[in-house]
Amino acid sequence: MDVIERCRVLAEFTEEPGFITRTFLSEPMRAVHAQVRDWMERAGMSVAVDPAGNIRGSYPAARGAAPRLLIGSHLDTVPRAGAFDGVLGVVLGIALVERLGGRRLPFAVEVIGFSDEEGVRFGVPFIGSRALVGDVDAALLATIHDAIAAFGLDPGRIGEARLTGECLGYLEFHIEQGPALDSLGLPLGVVQSISGQTRTNVVFEGVANHAGATPMSHRRDALAGAAEWIATVESEARAIEDAVATVGRIDVSPGAANVIPGAAACTLDVRHPSDEIRRDLAQRLLRSAERIADRRCLRVSSETRADQRAVAMDPALTGALERAVANTGHPVHRLCSGAGHDAMILARRMPAAMLFLRSPGGVSHHPDETVLPEDVSAALDTGVRFLEELERVHG
Ligand code: GLV
Ligand code: MN
Ligand code: MN
């Protein structure tokens, strides 16, 4: 079965029939693990699921006591996702080990399928990779404790997910999720840096009341306040070059046609290549929420769930990846990622590099997300050359 077919197989394991929805340690992740384990074992890896729910396949080095190269991406999805975001990077990692045909390298290879990168279930992204770098603090552990236990893992042992031993670096294959490569007609791109992101929950509270009997002048409508603020989020982000800001979810209560909304809980996602500009914009948007709430006699509260700084990829490892792209006969195109990736977290602990595959139409986080077979071949060939580059350095 080829790489694209395997991604489609994993897409069958979903919380929502007819769509691909698979959040952190939800039930369908069990079937994903069983399938990924089978492919990993057939490729010659020994496989374990760590206490953070990451599936990890180890392919030994030619000699014991060698450092290892990590290759990974995530197996969770956004609601109603495409079949390739994250999954493709894991499946390509396995395919790359298969390409070795049992040949041992001077370093070991560990292929990782992270349990959470999207942050959909708990509003906190990168839970899987954060566990690898020892960044699951008491508050995060309390949040995810029951989900880990319900999946049959031991949250008390979360520390065992932490990386030990010497690591050469981390490589992540991922679809671009944007239009740049497609518009240039290029199959591959080498990531230079990844934008930071702020995720904040913002709740407007007003007073629920009768939709027929309460005059317009007497209302404290939480949703109307949130709606005004959402339009402000859009216009303030538009005014700043390279900034993006999104309210992707809003939960209204009590939620009935004939009840004035008493509360509106919104998510806010803000990104920019510069951390200073991103943080400044996020602060400004929260002040706008307060101003709008004041004027409308509403209350507003906010809780920031993630403040991930922008991260540069490692120049040396990225250089090796660029040579690998060139050696496969493809143009070396350098680009920055607006989307977040596990590589941002792994970069805290080791050199990290990322290869993007073209996203036809720039479509992602949508069922129509796709990838071209020839681009998958180009990525796999590049992976083989990349391993050869590392063999030369570490052989
Ligand atoms: C992940 O897809 C993200 O950038 O939110
Ligand atoms: Mn995603
Ligand atoms: Mn992703």
C-alpha cells in the first residue's frame, strides 16, 4: 500500500462518521495506533506508546550506543479535517524506514506519531511533543489526566515520555497548508522558520432574557457583543502585514431561538512571524473586547491557553535537507510556515528541519485537502538523500 493509500486508511478512524475528526486520545486513536504499529513493526521497528499517547517506533543503528534521528508528525486532527495534515509526516517516516530495506545506519531512527498537535480537545496545542521535551506542567497534566487514564495509559508516568539519550535531530514532513508552492508550481519547500501563535479563550457574559418581550434598548446580549468584537478582530488583523487572527469557535448559551444569549465563549488564534507584533496584537484585541463589553454592559474574561514563540529551523540540518532536495533534482525553495508544527517544540531540545509538500489549491483543515503522488515520491526521495547526507557526517 502506498503512502497516500495509507493516509486514506487512517482517515477511516474517526469520531464523526462521514468526516475525519480525531482529537487527542479519542477512541479512534486506538485503531490508528494498531494500524501504525503494524506498519512500523513490518518495517523493522520496535514499537511503544508512551504515557502521553505518542506512538514511537525505533529502528536500531548498525552498532549499539549510537545517537538517533527523530522523524515525526501528529496523528490527531482538527474537526472535519483532511487526510494528510500530520498523518502524512508519520506515514512518510515509516515509508522512509521501509526504503532502507533492513539496512542499518550509523544512527538509529525513531519514527513518532504525536498524540496531539492541533490542541482541539483541550484548547492546548502540542501536548504530544511537549511531553517529549518534559514540558507538561502540573496544570496541563491536571487538564489531560483523565483522558490519558481513559485511554488506558498512566498519567503518573508522563515523565517517561521525555526524551533520553543523544538525538541528532528531528525531521518533519508536512503538507504546506498554504498556496505558495502550488502557485509557483513547485513540489517541495524547505521551511526556514515557523510563526508563533497565541490561543486565548474569550467569554462575553450578558443576561439571558425573553427574545419576544425584551425591548432592544433593555438587552445585554452576549452574542451581539461577541459579533461586534469578531469583526474588530478581522479588521485589526487585516491592518497589520503578515498578521492573521481567527475566531474559529463560538459557543452560545443557553442557545435557543427565543432566548437572548446570556454568554458567548469564543476562541481566539493570533499569529505573526514576529513574537512582539503577535503579542501586541493579541493584547490589543483583548482590550477591544473590554471596550466593546463596557459599552454594552457586558462582562468579558479571557484565559490564554498557549503562547508559542516563533521558531527558526536549525541552519545545519536545514542545509542538509536543502542539499537533499537539490540532489533529487528539485529546485530548493525556502519558505516560512504560518501553521504550527511539532518541529517548533522539538527544536527546544535538538536541531529541527522541515520539508513541505505542495498543498494543491492551498487547501487544508478541510476534507478536500490533498497531496500529489509525484510530490510524495519527491519527498521520499529527498528523505533518502537526507539520510545519506547524515550518514556522511555521522558515519
Ligand atoms: C496546526 O494546524 C495549526 O497551525 O494550528
Ligand atoms: Mn493542522
Ligand atoms: Mn499539522
